[in-house]
Amino acid sequence: MLTRRCVALALCAAASALAAPAARAQEPFRIGLILPMTGPNSATGRHIDAAVKLYMSQNGDTVAGRKIEVIVKDDTGAADLTKRLAQELVVNDKANAIAGFGLTPLALAAAPVATQAKIPMLVLAAGTAIITEQSPFIVRTSFTLPQYTVPFAEWIAKQGSRTVVTLVSDYAPGLDSAKAFKETFEKAGGKVLDELRAPLRSPDFSPFLQKARDLKPDALFIFVPNGQGAQMMKQAAERELEKAGIKIYATGDVTDDDSLNEMGDGVLGMITAHHYSAAHKSPENEAFVKAFKAQAKFRPSFMAVGGYDGMRLIYEALKKTNGASDGAALVEAMKGMSWTSPRGPISIDPRTRDIVQNVYIRKIERGADGELYNMEFETIPNVKDPVKEAKK
Ligand code: PHB
């Protein structure tokens, strides 16, 4: 038989159970945004932070009844700090998602935290193929190196280059790129004469460029992460590779929109491959670039687009879950999502949680505004990460 106290308690419990979802609905949805805001990779942080702010100013800060709160943390590009910040965001700040990750080692360091906390981890910047396999909670809006290296190697082979030397940064995305290049280019009948690797930190590219010159290939293929391209291209000009008859091809990381204008006329005509250019011709991109420049006071790079699309993914997933922040449900909601990004049509591969996007072959030209741009002239549509495609 129920006592009065018990009835009261039961009612209380029922009342609080009823109240709980409402109370939870009032809780903000907290995104821990971990970025290199200082140090050698600060351009990544600056672009993503600005893009997140732009997305929120355009789309409001409330989704499905949840206020969106972004907590920015500066990991300075140090992986041990990324991991500690991710843990603090989960434990102290009660983050419902973590996002950012400007370099591959930083994403790899944070992955176990997302798995343990069962919250979505949005990779907005890093590009090594295996990253999304490190946690079922990872979803990526950036790119993978093989995603644009493979179509580029095929394209270069078609241009008639028979011998190539590759020069990449000596860490995971560089190794991904060099491997993808060699496999693809040699399958197309070409030969990679040497695979050179420059250190990631404080690199001096001169000895590697000299080595490449001495090997006399038809072309040199380069990948370095964003922020290092200006020095690379300056040192390449000093070695006069083009004069020696060696064509230079690079991934778009080398000539990103943030640093391209520092490179000067020497890079005019250079051909690169990538998924985003500020000069991409579409109404979505023109609106994005205009709004971004008005708010941030600089033009957006591919890092900015990764951040902008990552915010969209979180907003749309939250709409689908009606504001519920269950991590597995949010990741499920993100799978298969597709939309037109400033970079072109994109989707999240439901099998791999990796981005599917167009790859563009571009040529550096001076735009009508006097600035240098990567002008897209050929499109390879809807490219999936080839490394994960090969594992199917
Ligand atoms: C990476 O560390 O994964 C990375 C960073 C910057 C890039 C490309 C890849 O431009």
C-alpha cells in the first residue's frame, strides 16, 4: 500500500522526470573548439574561428531550442595540450561536441577522448586519411591528402610528365600524399625518381629543392601544410627549377588563399589541385567570400571553409535530433548529409564519416581586384577518400 509520503515522492519523481527534458532543452549545446590560435599554425585557428563566428552570425545562436555556446581553446599546435584541453572541455565545461584540430597529430591525440565521452568530434582541418578511423565519433569536413593527390597525379601523367620527384613534409599527411602520388603516377606509366621529406618544424627547403634539381625530373610535386607555402615557393624560385626545365606542381595547401598574395608574380601560371579556392565560381561562394571579408577583414582559405561547413553539420544534425545531444544520434544524423558548400557540392560518406567533394585543377592568375587567385579550370566531381575506398 502506498503511504502518503511515498505517493508524494512518486509524484515528485514523476514531476521531475517530466521537467527533466524541458530543463535539458534549456541547457546550451557546448562546442569545444580546439585550434592553434598562436604559434606557427595560427593561420588555421584564425580562419576557422572567423568562419565559425560568421556561420553563427548568419544562422543565429539557437538551434532546436538549444543555445549554441562555442568555447575556443588554443592548443598552440601541441598534441599533448590538445588532448588535455579536450579532456577539460568534456569534464569541466560539459562539452557536447569537440571540433577543430589544425594538424593530424592533434586530431589523433583527441580521438580517444571523443570515444570515451561518446561525443561528436568534428575534424575541420587535418587531412591524413586514417583520422576518421580513430573513433566512431569522428566526422570530417576538411579533406584527405589522397583525395586530391590521386586525381592530380592522374592529371599530371596525362600532361606528359614521365618522371617526378615528390617533396613533402615529413609527417602523416605528407607521407599519405607521397604514397598516393607514387602509386597513382606509376600505375599511369610514370616514374617517381625520389621521395624527399622535409622536416615539419622550421624547415629549410633549399637542400631538398637542390636535390630535386640535380635529379632532373620532368616535374616536382610538392605538399607542405598551409602556412609554409610562401617560404617553399621563395626557395624554389631561388633554385630556378623552372629554368632547369622542371615543372612545379603542388597541392593547394602550398598556395592557400591566406598566403598566396605573399608569393608574388613568380607563381603566376603554377598549377595546383585542391577542394577550395576563394575564386570558386558559384553564388554560394561569392556570398560566402563577401560576408567573410566584411566580417573577418581577410579572405577565406580552405581552412575557413572546413570550419564553416563543420558548423553547418552540427546545426543540421541538432535539428534532426530535435535538440537532443546524444553523441551517437548526432553522428548518425550527420551521416549522408549533403549540401552545397562554398567549395561546391559536398556530402558526408555514411560509411566512413569522411567528406566527399569535388577536386579542382587550378592555375594561379591575377584577379580583377589585383590579387592572386587559384583559378579553377577542371573539376573532378564527388571524390571520396581513395584510401578508404581501396579498403572496401
Ligand atoms: C594535417 O596536419 O593533417 C594538415 C595540416 C594542414 C594542411 C594539410 C594537412 O594544409
